[in-house]
Amino acid sequence: MFDDDTPVIRNDDPMYKLLRAGKVREFNERRAAGEACDLSGCDLRGLDLRGLDADGLDLSNSYLRQADLRGVDLTGARLEGASIHAAKISGVYFPKALAPEEIRLSLEHGTRLRYR
């Protein structure tokens, strides 16, 4: 369950640690080189994720509250159950299966994203 008191943190995943440390470029390079990563159910709140190559990422059930996602192409990412409450989303491309109402409700109220 996600709320402000109990974020999910995967301390053991080196790829997750890169994002937590703000090393988006290194994250992208290591993924491009074939390193696996699973970001489902992760606490990514408040992170600057601009420049993230999100194609094929599993961000389902992740907590993206107040994350800076500006300009990120999320069309190839899995977002089912993720929350983007108060995130910066200017220029973000969302999957077509996500209705604008779902995005707005998650952005404004923190509801979980649901695909059509």
C-alpha cells in the first residue's frame, strides 16, 4: 500500500539506486547495454527523471509524486497502478490507453492510473 508514511524502497536494486542518486544518464546507458531493471512498485517521488528513456520500463504501482517527468516519453512504459500526484508533466507523452481523465485524477488527487 502506498501513502506518505510507507513508501516502497528497493535498496537492493542497483538501477533503482542510480535513479535515486540522480544519475539518469548512467541509468539509460546501462539499460541500453542490456542491464535489467524492474521499477514496479518503487518510490520515485520527488526525483528529477528528465531525460529518462522509459521505453519498456515497468513503472506499474510506482509512486511518482512530485517527480519531474517533463519531456519524458512514457508511451512504451507500463504505468498501470502508478500515481503521478503533483508531478511535473509538461511535454510528457502518455500511453494512448490512458484516458486524459485518468491522468488528471492522478495528477490532482493521487489516484492510481487505470488503463481503458
